[in-house]
Amino acid sequence: MLQPASSSILIVDDNPANLGILVEAFSKAGFQVRVAQDGESAIAQTLYAPPNLILLDVMMPGWSGFETCQYLKANPDTQAIPIIFMTALSDVVDKVQGFQVGGVDYITKPFELEEVLVRVRTHLTVQMLQQQLHQQNEKLQAEICDRIKTEEALRVFLHAVSHDLRNPVVGGLMVLQSLLEEAKTAGGHAQLSQATLQRMIQSWERQLSLINSLLETHQNEIYGVSLALQPVQVPSLVDQLLAEWELRLHRDDAHVHNQIPTDLPPIQGDAHQIWRVFENLFANALRHNPPGLTLTLMAEVLTTEQPPKIRCTIHDDGVGIVPEQQATLFDRYQQGTLARRSVGLGLGLYLCRQIVLAHGGDIGVDSKPGEGTLFWFTLPVAS
């Protein structure tokens, strides 16, 4: 049994012979020993220099051991000190009273010294472990408070950022909508302008939605991702996304092989949220690879899944991802180290996981450095 270093024992007994035997035994065992012959002296010593443990006789002149224990347990400065009673009283009532007033153990006289030493060491070890647990709890509480402060500061920051970014986006949308109205009044010869403006409006609306997602990140931690479920045609959704990303893909000299079957059954999901998954995976591939990337899109029905699911994959022929990064890739605020234009907060893949999990699907990555990367996710088929 462990013995805490420099443990001090206060032995309280009005019998000098008992004191002599106990002092000798505990001193040889390496304890620091102090003595008192009555309850009042024991209290005075304990208040002045608290021991690690008290061996307390019950039957003493003046204050009894029970009264002395009650006083010490009522004092916040001494109530944690373990007290072991020593007495010739062997009735169950007396033992129960000893535990009721705060004693941790009970030794009946005449006692065996080895038994007393073992009991003392046991309770000192328990006290030491309780103190360690208390210190760990205090440290944990401090860490929790620090995290709450950090989360609150980040929440305020995200509110400020989303507010500052939302204003110019909303203003730009108003201008585009005004131009669209003018194009409509210009007649048939302005059809191309209307289509271009409509696409620009949709793109800016998505930018506004992404800005709002900064706040959703923390709200999702508490309330979960909000979904407006309906049947969604993945081939049609991907075609629309590729049309909107045409200029971005051209700028990066990226090529897309869209091999998603047109007869794929619809999935049960939120079209807006699923769009975000594809878009974030596209952006991640372009951001972490050099120009000239080739993206291959595929999807298939997993007939072995019950209920059935569709597995979508986005495979690139880029630089790949090292295993250490793959382990934390979907964690919040994680960014790759090879990003060419890393202006995000590391929320993209984290949001992808949150969205896919909210749909009842799963998401993962398969990659080897130098051999490209394949992101996959599953979504339930509409019933």
C-alpha cells in the first residue's frame, strides 16, 4: 500500500502506555508523530498545524472522542482530515455513532499494531487519491471555463465577420436584381443578359448562404443541422453546380468527367445542403492541388445497404493527402498544409461531415501521396 511522503499522524489518547507504544511503532514506520492527551489539546494542535490523519481515543476526560470529531468535522479547515477512532467500546451502537460523527474507521482495543499501521496507510492513500481527484476536477473546471470563454469570443467574432460580409453581398444582390429587371424590360434581344444576370444572382445568393454558415457551424453543435427534406435528383443538381463553377474551373485549368448516371434514383435530402457538400469538396480539391487537375464524379446505388443509399465519389488526380492529415481532415478548423489559396477558416470539410451525418449517411476519404484523393459520401434513397 502506498504511503504519502512526510505523512503526519496525531495520536490522541489519555493513556501514556498506549501513546508510547503507538508513537514508537509509527516513528519506526517513518511517520511524523504528534500526541495529545485530551480533546481540547487535539483541537488546538489540529487548528495550528493540521495532520494528515488523526488516531482518536473515544473515552477521554473532558471532551470525548465523538465530541472532538464533531468539532473538527464542523470546521471547513479540518473537516477533510481522516479520523480513526480507538476504543475499548465494542457495541454496534458505539461504532455507528463513530461513523455518524465523521470517523472513517474504528479500531477496537486492545489492538494489533500491524493492523493499525495497515488501516492508517490505507486511509492516507485514500486521502491522497481524493486530493488528486479534487485537483484534477479543479483543473478540468478551469479548462472548461477557458473553453467557454474561447467559444464565446469566437462566436462574437463570427457574428461580426458575417455581419460585415453580409452587407456588401446584400448590396451587390440589389444591384444585380435591378439590372435583371432592366434587362427584362428591354425585350427579347436581352435574353442572354437575363440568363447571365440570373446566374450571377444565384451565385451571390449562395455566397450569402455561405456567410451565414459561419454562424450555423456553432448552432449546429447545439441544435444539429437543419434540413428541409425532399426528393433530390443528384444528376440535375450536379449539372447546375458545374454550370455555375464553369469560370472557376476554367481559371484553374481543371477538367471534370461527370460520370454520374442520369437514371440515378432521387435521394431524400436537402438540396441546398447537398449542394454545399459538393461545392466544398470541389473547392477543397482545387485549393489543395496545382492547376490542371482532373476531377471524376461518380455515383452508384448501394444495394447492400438497408435502407438503400447512394454513394457519391469525387476523385482527383492531384498530390494526395498524407495519413496524418487524413485522421483529422473532417475536424473543425483543420486546414491542409498545401493549400494554394487558403482563405477559409477550415470549416468546409467539417460542414460536409455535419450535413452528411444529419442526412443519415457517412463520409470519408481515401488517398495516398502522389496518387490523388477520393472523397466519398452516402445519402439515403428517397422512399
